[in-house]
Amino acid sequence: MSDSFAINHAPARTSHFVIMLFLALALMAALLNSSAPTPLYPLYQHELGLTAVSLTLIYGAYAAGVLISLFGVGNMAGKVQDLRSMIVPALFMVFCGALLFARADSFTLLFVARLLAGMGTGALTGAANMALVHFGPKDRGKVAALIATLSFTSGLALGPIFSGIALQTGFHATSLPFILIMAISFIAALGVMFKWPSSPVIIVHEKTKDKVEAENSSLLSGLQATGKNFFLCSVALFTSWAVAASILAVGPGVSESLLDIHNRGIYGYVIAAYLTIAGISQIMSRQLNARHSLLYGCLAQTLSVLVFAGAIALHSVILAGVGMIMGGYAYGAIFVGSATLVNMISPKASHARLISLYYVIAYVANGIPILLGVVIDHASLLLAVNLLCMASAIIGIILSLMVARSKFTT
């Protein structure tokens, strides 16, 4: 063959269900560690005397960890012969992050715990997805993508539920959710180590013309080829993730201070519902034209923040719930639409670099809550929320108009 390829010597398909199950469990454990702390932030802030900036720094440490992994080991998944050498250490980092959370009694421990959780997720995601593609049916990765999406969605949704139940019952609220995560990550690691099919994944690299061209291609040439459409997709995802990150980081404080919801456990269930809707939206949006998915997502995002701003002004919990539902749909639709379009318009030679930049831009959005924390500490929570809603609504309108007028061609 003239193209670069990987020769995979795999065992009988009958044994693959078990390993795919443990890979899905591994991804779920990583995402549980991402979302479980969300309902606990007000409790940490109260018990440890944290400022709003400190709280959002703890939240942002997760994204920093993911970025460290993306830059540090992101390209290794396609080069190692046995993916267990990446998956098991990544699960160990997830385990350690959960352990630190369970014992955290200071800003430093919480920050390091989130950092480790992010590093574990970043290192695990690429390797586990690659393994799912290898062990799944030969369907161009469709089943693997579905399993990954369901694992991400279930992990993100169950994390706040674990914490919400612990908060409502008052039973070891700051440790029980993370003990469960430690158990799940430990089981996943054991499964990956001992249920991995006997024939290893053997990756054979060939220096072909296409590969040499890819190595010699520059990010600048890819950006020139995609034009403004790449930045349009990236800014759309950045805005979506900035809103989502803000909901997760300062949302508990908003529900308690501005919506008079004083049961902290309930917010965990609301976040679980929001993330579940986002996951369902991702699955459904795969059936739509990518440009339409992005357009509808931008419109829904704009409307959701306006509805949420109205809910704050009117102190309406019902209206806030409607805004959360719309925001969950927007998150999923923008993610799928923008990612599909970036894949579609990116030249083959610079595709990997453009995708990396696309996700780096998106993860930088997790720094927005830190800016909100500064506003909260120096002014008020209400002003921070109104600024977020106003800015994201204006950007959403501009993005919607630009997406409607843009032509995405390969």
C-alpha cells in the first residue's frame, strides 16, 4: 500500500466486548472526576474561606491539566505499540486526583487534584479512543465514537449526581464521590491490564510521500487554506465552552445567592440534567447537516443566555431551568457542528495541527470563569453574570450571522 497505515493483529472479535466495556469505564471514570466537584464548590468556599478567584482557579486547573497532556503526550497514542502503557498510567493519575480530592483541606490540594484529573483525562482520551476504534467493528469508528460519547455523557452526568446525593444525605459529602471514582478507575485499570486481548496492537509506520508532506506542512498553511471558517468554528466552540465552564464554576453560587435555591444537592441534579441534554444533543446533531447544527447551536446559545439573564432578573427558577435546557442543546450542537466542519475543511497535510489548535482554543475558554471570579471579588456576582450573558449573547448573534453567510467547502 502507498499510504501510511497501521497493521493491527487482533484476536477473535468475541473477546472484544469485555475490553471495550473496560475502556468505556475508563473514560467514564475520567469524566466523573471532572464533574463531581461542581456541586461541592460552595461548600469548599465556605469551609476553606476561598475567594471567588481561588475557586475559579481550582476549576481552571482541570483545563490546564488537559492542555499539558495534549501538548506533552497527545501525539504518543499513534506511536506506542501497546496502548496500555498510556491508558493505565492515565487512570493512575485519575485515581490520584480523586484521592487528593477526598483528602483535600486546602486550596493547594484542591488545585493539584484538579490538575491531576485534567492530566489523566487528556492522556487517557486519545489512547482509549484509539483502542476503541481498533477493537470495535470495522465501521470507520462509528461504534467507537458512539461508545466514547456515551461514556463522556454518563461520566459528566453521574459526577454531580454522586455529589448531590452525598450533599443531601450529609454522608461524607467531600469524600464519598471521590472514593467511588477511585473504585471505578481501579476496576477499569485492572480490566485494561488483565482483559486486554492477547495479540498486541502493532503499529507499523511507513515513511510515505503523504506522511512526509504532513510532517513538512505548517500550521500557517492550514490556516491560510481554511480562511476565516476555521476561526469561526473555533470561536463558536470557545464561546460555548466559556458559557458551560461558567455555569459549572459559578453556577452553584448563582443558584444559592441569586435564585434562592439553598439546597446544594439539587444543583448537582440540575447540572447532571444539563450535561445529559448536551450529550443527547451531540448524538442527535450527528444526523444533521454540520453547518445547520452549528447555526442552530449558536442561535440556541444566544437565546439561552438571554433567558437565563431574565431568570436572574425575575428570580425565576423555572425560567432558569428553561435556559439550562436550551444551553445544553446548544453545547452539543455547537460541539458537533464545529468539529465536523473543521474536519471537513482542513487540508489533509495540516489536519492534525488544525485539530490540535481547535481544541487548545476551546480549552482556553476554561479561563473565563477566572475573570468572572475577579469581577465577583471586586464588584458582585450579579454584575459578573450579567457581563457573561451580555457578551455571549452579542457574540452569539454575530456568530449566527456569519455562519448563515459562510460557505464551507472542502
